[in-house]
Amino acid sequence: MHPFYRKPWTALTVGGILATRLAAEPLEAQANPPTAAPDIRMNTVGFLPAQEKHAAIARGCTNFTVVRASDGAVVFSNTISSSMVNADTEETLWQADFSALQAPGKFQLEVPGVGRSAEFTISPLVYAEPFYAVERAFYLWRCGTAVRETWQGQTFAHAACHTNDAWLDLATGQHTRVASTRGWHDAGDFNKYVVNAGVTVGVLFRAWEDFGGAIQKVAMELPAMAEPTPGWPDFLAEIKWETDWLLTMQAPDGSVYHKVSTQSFGGFILPETELTPRYFVPWSSAATANFVAMLAQAAREFRPYTPAYADQCLAAASKSYAFLTTHPENHRADQSAFHTGAYEVNDRSARLWAAAELWEATGRADCLRDFETRCRAEGARVEASFDYGNVGNLGALTYLFSHRPGRDEALAGLLRTHWLVTADVIVQKHLAHGYGRPLGGSYSWGGNGAVARQAVILEAANRLDPHPEYVAASRATLDYLLGRNVHGRSYVTGVGFHPPEHPHDRRSGADNLVPPWPGYLVGGPNPGAADWHDVQADFRTNEIAINWQAALVYALAAALP
């Protein structure tokens, strides 16, 4: 029995952030020389038995074998299937295909004249431990409480932090402190941002809706909730830690404060030692619309466990939706007093998502009309790559998979067609790329999160019109992030071969421990395929963030049995 399974187991605008971070944290000289990438580049965690299995080899070769890690016995051999020039890395890559090997065990790939790969596993439960680490990382991000985790023999912990959140001075002019505890620290810093919470919570709830049965088999072993509820799933309990905080962000008139933040980024200290005053930031329509979507979704997902809390979430969502209907303009928060993550985005896609979620939660005809009007105005567009600045895909998913009556079936059919066309494009990019990267050669801030988020599109496409190509491309997101990339390394701390050692994370930089806090996906190459630096100061490529993390949770959940 795998130790991370229950027993019995049958049970964007980026520019705003970039500008503020560049001012606050100039990139230091690289502290450590880059490590040469291994020539055999592949998923260094492993594969499901029936999963496609590929490795990219950066030196000329004609054949390979797979050997058992325990004794070196050959269990599979094959010729190199093909070679190709990979445009974005300017490499010739030889492709090894060992998909036919399905026997469980621990193995290495051996290529004559090149060497042996890192050890990998084939097992139906191969993604249980990574899922545990990546999902439990949200618990380690908790604000307002002490956290503690032991991983690979090392204990990571901090004391209760930010228990004085937060002051209204810069939002309302009142020198008043209002409790705004709980929630997750957003990224490598300790602030809390509603807009980035939107895509994060939305994708996590989507993982629960799509794979909740598989998720419940993984024992997350979270500490007891402050308000224990019998039968409450750990996965949802973690999201509730965030929605508890979100409920504190609603102003009396229904508008939603944009963030809780210090005025400038703090240093690399542990969160409990950050005593700088933190403030509510004035409201924005993007934050308000994201709030509506998250709380309406929460009302649906939490209702089977705590109806009273679900009612509270729904009432809050309805109040903020009413505010939005009387304030149709895109209203940006006044952040002139702040030099932290801006998350300044147009509210258009968030309003669309909000309407879809409130309709799904209530059946309200006005919300359905709102969504459908907005969706038609957008041409029923499906974004191949989406994040906090364009969350319309989440609204489209809710609409497409709803069982409520009253939908415009012609619009639903158009959305379905666009969704499948988008998924087909992703598959083609995956097949044409030397590392099987579903985003092809597109790199940007947080690109690793965008890669993982492709799984959301692909898994939905497979439910709409099942095809093995969609599943294979979804699994390829994990292959890329766990080592089948130009660096030949895992991009997740504490997971896989030679994972990041110096993420842009204040806890990891302040705790006097050698390894970083485990389970975190770093942002990844930006602006080119090879432009990733495992250096603490390089927030452009090596920071962690809740929106990227949620995407990886989803991709891993899709691979659980």
C-alpha cells in the first residue's frame, strides 16, 4: 500500500508585478554556477503503466535499453524512434519511446555512449507522493497560524504569523483594524491577493469536481480544523482556509478589497517576524467579480458538509454580484501607496465567470442571461492559455458541464466546438515539440503554471469527446515539469531529480535549512526555453505562486487512479 493513500485505498497583467518587483528586488549576480543538464531528459518521477513514456536525448544515438534499478537487468530495449530539431532550444533531440513497458518497478534508461538516466518508477500510484507534496504545500502557505511539515527527513515550520491583519487606513481613510486572518501567502512573498486567489480557487474546485473520488483516496493528514466537521474532506478543508479569508475582504456595500498587503515587499524573513503593518487595498471590480465566482462555487462544493457556511458564501456572492450590476465599469484599485503585486487586470472575463457560477449555484435567470450575453460578445472564445487575467475558461467549463435547464444549446454547442478545436491545437503543439511541451515554444512569466493548466483544457476535452491523444498530452504536462525539459530537472521543490534548490521564497531563504520548502512549482523559463536560473533572487523564473501551484494540483489529480 502506498504510504500516501488512505487505508484501505478503495476508500496577465504581468507587467504590474514585474515593475514593482524590479524596483524592490534587483536581480543579484548568480550565486551558483548553472549545472550542466543531463543528456537523457525525461520525467524523473515516473509513469503510469499505460501512460505514454518518452525521453529526449541530446546526443546522437541509435538504440537504448531500460534496466531494472536494483540489479541492472535489461527489461526492455528498442531503437531510437526519431530525431528532430527543436526550434526553441536549438537542439537536435533523439526520441526514445518505451511506452510498451508497463511492468511496475524502478528503472533507469540506458543509452550506449550517452549514459544512464535518473531512476524512475512505473506504478499505478506513481503520482500519489507528488500530489501529496504539491497539495500539502497549500497548507504550508497558510497565513495566520503555525505550520509544520517533515519531508525527506527535514522538518519545515514557522510560528503563527500576521495575526494583526489588517488596517483600513488606505482603503477607507479610517484608522481601524478589521480581522482578515487566514488565507494563503500568495507567492514567494507574504501578501494576500484576491485576483490571484480567483484562478487558484477556481482550478482547485475544478480538480475536486473532476477528480474528487481519486483525490479523497490520498491521505493529506491536515491538522484538525478550528471548526471540525465530521466527514469534511481534507482537500476542501484546505480551500476553506482561503475562503474564510476571502469573506473578510468584502466591504459593507458589497465591493471587495483588492488585497491585504504591506506597502512594499519585505525581506527574506520568516512570516512570523514580518511585523510591518498590513493594509486593505481599495476595491476593484476584478477582485469583486472573482470573489463572486469563488464564493458561489464554494457554496455548491461546501453545502454537503456545512449548509450554514454554504449559505454564508452564497449570500456574500449575491451581495457582491448586486454591487457589480450597479457598477458596470472596469474599476481598478488605487494602489498608489503600494509597491507589491499589482494584479491589475480587466474585469471582463471575471464578470463572465461570476455570472456562470452564480447561475450554477442558484439557477437565477438574470445570471444566465448575463453569462450568455457576455459569452456571445466574446465569440464563445476559449483561451489556449489562461491565468488570473483571463478566467473566462472557468465560466465556460461551468456552463458546458452544467445540468441545469435553460441553457442556450446553440451557444453551448459553439463553446464545445471551440473547446475541442483549442484542445486539438494543444495536442499538435505537444506532438511537434522535442520535449512534448503542450504550450510549444511560448514562454512567459509563470510559464510552468501555464503548462500545467493545459491539463484543465485537455481533460475537459476528453470528457466532451474522449480521445487518447487528449489524455497523452495532459500527462505530457507532468513529463515536462518533472524533467523532460531542456534542463533535465524537475521544476518542483523536493520532488524528482535535482529539483530547484534556491526558489524565490522568503521562508526558504530565511529558515537556515539547506533544502527549500517542499512541493512548490517554480515559474520556469522566461522569456526563452533555457532562461531559468535556480537562484533565489531570480523572481522572474524561480518564484513560487498559488496560481501555478493549483494548476499542478489539477494535472496530478488527473493522473491519480
